[in-house]
Amino acid sequence: MIKYTTTLLLLVGGCFIGLANNYETLTKDFVRGDAKIQSMSVLAFGPEGILFVGDSKAGQLVALDLGDRKKNDSKEGFGLKDVETLVGSAIGVGPKEVIIHDMAVNPISQNVYLAVSRSNALEIGFWKRPNDLNYATILLRIKPDETIEEVALNDISHSKMEVPKVIAEGKESWRKSDFRTDAITDISYDDGKLYVAGLSNEEFASALRVLDFPFKDKATHTTIEVYHVAHAKSETEAPIRTLLPYTIDGRKFILAAYTCTPFVSIPVDDIKDGEHVVSKTLGEFGFGNMPIDIISFKGKAGDDYLLMSNTAKAMIRINPEDIKAQKEGLTKPLEPGQYAVGLKHDVLSAVGVTQIDNLNDDHVLILQRMPNGELSLRSYPKKYLG
């Protein structure tokens, strides 16, 4: 997904001069060859159309130069019906033998990228997620003309870096899957840094790592604690499920959500190597749910909004102004009969939404399970979302 911030670049003669120069700087140490990705657990685009892949099984972050840099200025929506049948045909299996693990839109070309595995889609359940069932090793590109093609990962320009202290393989999680699938649960790029959430091998397992990009020799490692209102306790083993760097009143925060669904903020200034940070629980959005994606977008009046997709709830919309108004964190358990408390939020009517991303200035792209059972790509006009 597109989860990053950039500065304005100089337009000269219709060409992105600053963009091109920055691209050369960011990719100068890339090598061409087999990226050796073992699992595409999560995807996120950064600047200049560079795709970042969180590889839980290998415990690494991989940056891919896709060679996909033709500018698309369209503000039109994009849709594709029965994606599973079309993807299955592209990789030689039936529609129920393909699982889509993540989706990201290239902000330059508006091409859609899917991380895919050949798996039994019928095994996905209330808690069983794609990464619990198999590792995604296929990267597909969907163009605006609806062409679907596989991206060759064995001969691609790339760079990679090890994620520190990832959880070991072999230990079964409460979801009856290997804990290693949660070594990297989400990634997000912002201002030259990659924020990487997941489980570590520390006693306090929930971790947030920060990697400089272009990649350097060392990443920072910070353990994270959350007060879980629905569980009535502080937790250090539950990983962040989705996160977004976001600036509020000139100060940068990580906004994040966990399973069941605490929504928290973490000051970026507090994220230091070897430190333990207690997040601020802003709200509880309802137990029995797992958040999937969170993005920011501008509504019809130009105001910022946050949008989050979930496994068991419709999309959730948050006005950042309400985050500013939430002065104190939640520190007490739910009272009898309570379901959601704290931060004001809206639950939208769109159900069955899994992946979300910004398509262009005017549209959000969603992957949605329709009432007839088909999985479809659909565009939502931002003017109707906020």
C-alpha cells in the first residue's frame, strides 16, 4: 500500500527532474539478480515507485526496482470483477486455489501489485489469515487495461536488509500457525525510513524496527507495550497489525492498530534502539476483529482522514482532529455492555473489504468480497469517503 510522505519536487519541461535524481540516488547500490524472496508477507510502496517487501520467513526487507516508472496522471477509478478467477488463470489454478496476501498501488503508474500464493482459499476463516496458510512467492502486476502479468523476481534490480531479532520458526501461535508468519506484520515508508512491525525473539516480543533507506548496516529495535482495553491488561506479545506514520501539530507519530482492536499512537521520537515504549491507547474499536490496512487520504474539502480495513468489521474512518482532542490514553477496562470506547470514529457501510490503498488523487482502491462471493477490485471516490 502507499504509506509514505514525500516533499514536492521541481517540474521542469514536463519532466520530474528531482524525482529522477532522487531515483538514481536511492537505487545506485541495487544489484540485479535473484531477489530470493521466501515470503511476500506485506507490500508497501515508497518514493519513485520502489516496492518494499516484508519477508517474514527470511527475516528481511527487500526493495524492488520494478522498472515501472511511466507517469499516470489519471484521476479515474479502476475496477476488476472476479479477481480470483482472473488471477487463477494467470498462474494456472482455479479461483479457489489462489490466495491474495497483500495489495499495493504504484503511485507513479497506478499499476496494482498483488502478493499471491497457490493455496486453498476455503481455509481462510475468522482468524486464519493468508500468511497463516502459506507463504506468498508470486508477485502479479495489474495494469489499467486489466492486463495481468507476473513480475520475474529471479532477475530484478533490488536491495535487501536483515530485520533484527525476528522470532524463531517452529513455535505454534494461538491461530494454529507458525509465529514466524508474524515476524513482519506491516511496513510503512516515511521520510527516508522504513517502519517495520512484528514479533521479535525478545521477552517483550512485540517490536517496532526502523530501517534507513537506502539500507545501511544497522536497524534499530524497540519493544512496544499496549494497554488492551478489551482484555483489561497491558500486553507485550501481541504485534501491531497495521501502522501509519502521521504528523500531528508538527510532531510525527506512528498510528497503529492491534487485533481486537486497540488503536494507539507512538511518538516517533520515543522509538530508539534498545528502548521499551508504552503506546498511548486512543480507542477500542471492538473485539473479535483484526485490522488489515490503514491509509490516509484527503476528502472533498481537502481535509485529511484515516481509513482502516478489518477482517470482521466494515471500514473505519477517523478524523485526525479527533486524535488531537484525545488528550488522555485509555487505562481502564471495558465496562459491562461496552463494545467500543475512546476515540471517535465512523464505521462505514462497505463490508467485506480486505486490502485498501490510494489509487490516485480522487479514488481509493479496495479489494472487496461481494455478496455473490466474488472478490473484486473497486474504486471509491474520496469525496464520498470524507
